[in-house]
Amino acid sequence: MGSFSFAPDGSALLFTARDPLPEEEEKRRREQGDAEVVDALHRMTHLWLHDLDTSETRRLTEGDFTVRNPDWSPDSRQVAFETRPNPTANDAWRSDLWVVDVETGERRLLHENGGSDTSPRWSPDGRTIAFASNAAASSNTLHDKLYLAPAGGGEPRVLLEDVDRNFSVPIWSANGRYVFWPTGEGTSTGLFRVSVESGAVITASAPGGRNSAWSLSDDGTRWAWVHTSPDRPSEIYTATAGGEPVRLTDANAWLRDEGVQLGTVETVRWTNSDGDPVEGVLTKPVGYEEGAAYPFIVNPHGGPTGASLAAFNTAAQFFAGNGYVVLQPNFRGSTNYGQAFISANIDNWGITDYDDVMTGVDHAIEMGWADPDRLICYGWSYGGYLSAWIVTQTDRFQAVSPGAGLTNLYSMYSTNDIQDYLASFFGGTPWTAADNYREHSPMTYVADVKSPVLLMHGGSDTRVPPEQSVEFYRALRDLGKDVTFVRFPREGHGIVEPLHQMDRLRRYATFFGEHVNNPPISEEQPHEAEPAETGDDEGQ
């Protein structure tokens, strides 16, 4: 079972579930005759209905497609849902919307285009379905827009075409006159409202920081959501329209009870080499003293279509507790600053974003926050790419740690799970734009590395395969560079096992501290990593 939801009238439970393996396939796997033809067998997800009175369960959808994001009609007679041709990550953008009759199982198409249609939500009166749509026939970084389709069929209205922010999941007001949606705005996430009749947009009240999982009461008078402030991890809050937020949970009382000191967090701004403004999140060390220059970490975010927020960040606070200033820049390519800003690193990986990062470093030095002789760079995913790129372009950093980073874009294309997304930045595939992929690959410039490097990667990462770090490691080893490679078994693109999470932070603190004369004051590293296997069969 995947997602589930109760019918508005309380009569049934709707849920999604993956199809079982065909009997013949199960037999083959039991007998270890499990050779597989790539892309030949997909386990689809479909809708199921469980009657709460009779306890009978029946399948609601069937076919050569996979389902997600179902939503009940207010009268409990229909369900709107999203379909994709298969469950692979690369085909996530190829989605259309359908409606199924709960009693008969009859399906009808609500909307399709060359791109993605997601998150259908019925209006309170059941006459309209709101959804997010992107008409571009490819994976891309363009903003989604709000579509309002007649529930019975017909052409949808398109709203927010002149609003330079991304649309996400629609939330209807109780009277059906407005649609709310959460989206990023600079270093915070806010809540916006659009009039269904006029298309006028206003910003609803939301505290600074990260705000997510918004839910509106049935009568439309009260919100509940998850809020993460700069100095407190996520808690559940509630507020009436126009009222002050009230915290409902106290999930991390120990921070207060034990008097844990935290670094201060603020949004800072500087100007890049093209004269344009750039923002970032600055975390100052515990006990910060004005006029003192501190060891400095620049930490580019992943994505690249993401953003660093002025919200509680475990790693940044860990480093603040160890005496570092941390800057998390929202370089060109980041969300929350408009479409032109997002698109500014298309065909520009390692160029516009690199400039924004380095001018941010210069700004921190000019402001007296950073010691120019004690600079560190680390990042994960796209932040790992930028870290690998930076270490091939400059020797200003005393230590650099690319995590789960893309180092060879040419080989990355065929081995990762979102090829279309990668291709959208480079004007095609490596077979049609080979020079472009190589020009923007850190591997092309690996011989220029001078700073010590700590590579880290999840051993089961499919988003950025660990071979990306293996290639960079082998090249650095062959060239006689100072490099260490740590691989975390079982981990995917994010490090989730608690011992691995602690191990990673300890390795950062030890590695960084060694090279900027800042011994960690947190727990010492318990043991050395096992040497990464890098035999001739690596990556086969």
C-alpha cells in the first residue's frame, strides 16, 4: 500500500498499491533464473477501494500505466488522479490527468499535453478541478502554472501566466473563490492566494523560514502546517486567517532544556560579476565576535533547481558549534527568484553559478566574517558538482569535499535515473552535444586540482551513481593528488542511516579542521573508514 485517503462520506478507503510480480517472474526469481531485460518489466501502481461497511476490496484502475496523486470528489462518487507511462524517475514529467467513476470504474481523460499535469484537486462544489501543469514537452526547469478544468470535461482556464513564481499543489478555499499554494520566495517559503474569478494574486501571511505541509480546515477558518524557523527544527503550527501562529508541538524540547547554543542565521546579499544581486544564508558561529575573521565554509545547495532557506539546518549548526562561519549561496539556477534566474545556468554549469559562489566568498571576506586563509568548500548532489568544479578551477580553498557529486557529465547521462533532466541543461544528449558535456565536467580539468579532497558517496545511489566519485578518485590518485574517498554502504542519494549521518559530520569536522587549524570540539571520529574498493571491475 502506498498513499491512502478516506471518502468524504466515510464509506470507503481509497489507496494505491503496486502490482504484484507475475507468477512466472516470481518463479524465475525463486529459481535464480533472474536475468532481466532492461525496461521490459515495470511494476505499475494502481487505485484500490476498500468498502468500510462490507470490508470488500476491489481494484479501481487497471492498464499499462502507473497512478499517483488521487483526489476524491466532494460527493465521493469520483476520483481524479495522475497517470504516467511507467514508474521510472526519468518519466515523471510525462503525466496526464484522468477521472474514474467509483461505482462503474469507467475512466475519462481530464487533461493531457506534451508535458506534465500533476496534483489534481476538486473544488468544494465539485464543479472544477485545479491542477499544476507544464506544457513543455520535455523535462525542464520552467515554472508550472495553475489550470482550472471543468470537472465534467472541457478546456481549462490558465492562471498565473504573468506570475513569476512556480505553482505547486492547489489548496481550495472553503467557499471555492480562491486557490492557495505554497512556493519559495527568496530564502523562505510562503503561502500565496489567487482569485479564481479575477486572477489577482496576494501573499498570504506566513512566518519566515521553511513552511510546508499546509492544511486548511473544512470551514476555511484555520490553517495547520509545519514550520521550521532559523533557530528551531520543524514543529507543527496553527493559525486563524490573519492570526498569529501558535506552536502545537515541542518535538525538540531538549535543545531548550539542555541550553544548547546555536549560531545566528541571517539572509545576506552581494553583487555578482555581472552586477546582479545574489542572496544566501549566513550562519555565524556560536559566540560570534564582531571583527573576528573565522574559518569559513561555503556550501552550495543541490538541485540545481533548489534553494537554501533561512531555516534550521543541522549541518550548518554543527559547523557553527565548531567555530565556522557558513555561507549557503542561492546561485543562478536556484528557485525562488523568478524564471530568468532559474534558467541562467542552462548551458552555464560551472560558469554563472561558480561566479555567484565565488563573489559570495569575496563578500564574506570583505565583511570581515571569513579568514581568507582558512576557506572550505563542500556540497552534496549538485552542491557536490559545484564543489568538484571549484576544486578544479581555483586553489583558494584549503580543503574541498564533493559529496554525491557529478564529475563526468558524459558518463553521468547514461548511468543516472533522470537523463532527460540532465539533457535539458546541455541542448541535447552527449551523443549530440558531446563537447558541451565535457566542457562543463570537472573531470576535464582534474589535473588542475591542488587542494586536498574528501569524496563521499552512497554506495547504492541511482540519482548520481557512485561511479562519478570513483572516476574522480581514480583520476586524482593517478595524478598523485591528496584525496580520500568514503563510500557509505546501502545508502542512496541521501545519507539516512543515523550512524552514517554522524560519521559523515565527524569526517567533515576532522578533515576541515586539519586543514584550517580548527580542531573539532564536537565528538571525535570513532574510527577510520575502510579503504574504498577501486579494483579493475569498478563500475561494471
